Amino acid sequence: MKVKKSILAMILVASISLMVGCINSNNSSKNSIQTQATEEDEITKLFEDYSKKTNTLDGVHEVKQDLSKKFSKAITDSGLKVANSTPDGSFVVSIGGFENPPTQSIQSLNYSISENYKKGKAMLDILCAKEYAENMGLSENDKYVKAIYNIFKSLTNTKLTEKEFFDDVEKTFNEGEGFVELPYKKAIHIQVVQVNKSGKYIKTLQLRCSYDFNIPKS
């Protein structure tokens, strides 16, 4: 009888363990789904106010000017200067000291928002990229890293501090390449890309953001 009771007890313990494991697994799955849903909701809300305003021509202009002010402040707060700005609010920022950096330069930050009234779309496009030598590390005093943090912060409701942001970026940078694991990554991609340039390996730290607003069709 003792043997039977012992076996029964072991079966009960195993069953309870399996039940707990299933419950934990289900809870983990639910939490993961809830986290993803929350992030998706936040991404959906990211440009919600702007999307409401772009129903009119005046609204499109207001959005462009507001974004331009936000990005200009994000850049100047990091210690960089805005260059090559245009009447519509778009601009290119010199990272490497150029007075007139070329468009889409790998050492520049580019921002623009263009309209296609036939399609009823306004396209927001941000590209930031800076090259680093393969053996070069990131510094917390890097003005470029500060700039992309400030831009990231200006577009989101992130609670990440500049130090937390830097640590996440540096982790991926030190690993060699890949996407930085940050919130809002479906809308804003920050990644490290390693390429061979003229026989030397370099890394580029990039921030990209593309978003389409609905605007009145012509």
C-alpha cells in the first residue's frame, strides 16, 4: 500500500507541476500578446493627432511646420546644427562638418515630408546615418547618438532615459549589427549595419522612419 500511495503522490505532484507549467505558459503567452498589443496600440496612436489634422490643406502645412520645429529642437539640443533647410520645413543636417552636405549622405540626417495629392498621401521620411570605424566604440558624448535619441523621444511617448537608450544602442553596436530592441520598432527602426567599404569594414548607425498620412485628394 505504501508503494501505491508513494506512486500516487508522485503522479499527483507531476500533474500539479504540469498544470502550473501550463498556467505559467498561458500567462506568459497572454502577457506577451498584451505587450505586443499595447505596443501596436501606441504605434497606431503615434501620429494620431497629425492624421486628424491632415484632412485639410492648412492642416498639412501645420503638421509639416510642427514636425520641422520638433526635429530642429531635437537636433540643436544635441549640439548639432541644422543645414540646407528648405521652405517646406525639410532639411539636411551635417554630421561630419560639411557646410553643404550632399542629400542622403551616409554622414547626414535627412528629414522631409512630401505630398501626393493625386494619391491623397503625405509621406514622412527620416533617414539618419553615421559611419564608424570597425574598431571604434560609441561614446555617451556622441552628439549623433544624442540626436537620434531626441528624435526618437520627440516622436514617441517613450519613458526611456538617454542613458537607457544609449545602453540599448551600444549593446547592438558592440554585437556587430542588427536592430536595436526598442519600443515603437514597427514605426521607427534603429539598427547597426556592417559593410565593407574600400577594403575596410565599417559600421553605420541608422535611424529610419517612414509614415504615410491621408490628405485631401486633388
